[in-house]
Amino acid sequence: MLKSVYQLINEDIRVPFGTATFEDMHFDPDTGQIRYIEVGVGGWLNTDVILCDARRFSVPTHSDGLWTLSITEEERNAAPGWQGPTLLNALRAETWPPIIQGPFGHDTSPLLAYGQMTDFAGGPATDRPNADNLIDPLERVSEWKNLPVFGWDGELGTLFDLEFEPATRRFMQMSTLLNGSLVHIPYDKLRYRSKDGKLLTVNARRSDFHEVQEMLKGS
């Protein structure tokens, strides 16, 4: 059963210490694989943001229905902190440790900054994505919400949801609002996000969903 990522944002999650809130996900846009989750820990007066390997995030197993993050307080305290370019220069994104302490705001996200730095330097490898493809090594789900989605023959609506498979932590489906109705598009239909980050394009046509739209109108 697929899970909506946007229903998780700002929800409480279970940790062995204190309180925690789900903040965001960082994922590989080419494959849909979720790499890290962003979590707020502590009280509302003193909240830290930590970045954790998504493999430590698991489905609810308790009666409270909360998702679980497998992290000890000792691991949190020992995790490296965000220290600007110093940390990025020392670590390749694919070798980051399982827990990193924030902040991870839109302007200082280390994962996005890593992408900008490697682009400026020509990239760490010759097989980096083409500029017309998704441009950053990882993307944040919060930045995709409500983006226009275009097919071959026009707009397919705005992105309403991204749905992932909990067992594999991979996005499997995109949902858009088209003429007031929900349309489901397999994630592997995604072509790219525009270079300015303002829209998504997919290998689909409006006509692919015409019959579905007519059925919904008649129901």
C-alpha cells in the first residue's frame, strides 16, 4: 500500500527520546529513491533539525500509529553538525553518515549546496545528469508541492501528492489535480524538472486521462 508523503509533513513520529516531527524528505529525482528524512527534535521552544538515513524510518508498529525513527540519543549527540562548505568539502553526498544535525533551511540545505558546488566545479564525475534533466543530486518533497505538471500536449494539473512504497522507500506514483479531479501518474513517467524548478514534465498526454475524467464526471 502506497503512502502519501505530504500527509506525513508536520506529523509526530516516534523516537526513543523526547519528541520528534517529520519535516521533509530528500530524494533522488531520477529514481524516486528516498535518501534522507528531515526531522525536528525537541520542544517547540528549542527545536533542532536532524537529517537521517531514510532506512532508519519505518512504518507504525505501535497502537499510537506513529512512524518510527531508529536513532538513539547517543547517535544524535555524536552526529556531525552542519558547518557550511567545510562539511561538504569533506564528504561526498553518497557517503554522508546516517545522521547529520541541521539547520537545513531552503537557503542553507547542505544537499542542495553540494549540488551547486559540484556544478560550479564541473561536477565530480563525467556522468552527471544533463542540464535539461533534474539538476540537483537530491530534491526536497516540500519544494515539489503544487508544481504544474505538463505532458506532451499540455498541463496535467498541479502536483497534489507523491506516494511512496514504505518497504522500498521509493516514490511510485504522482498525483495531480486536473479539472478538480485526482489523476494518478506512475513516477517512472517523470521526464524532468525544469531548470528554473518551476514545473515538472512527464511522458503522458492529457488525452490519456480523458476517459478517466469522463467516468469521474458521470459518477
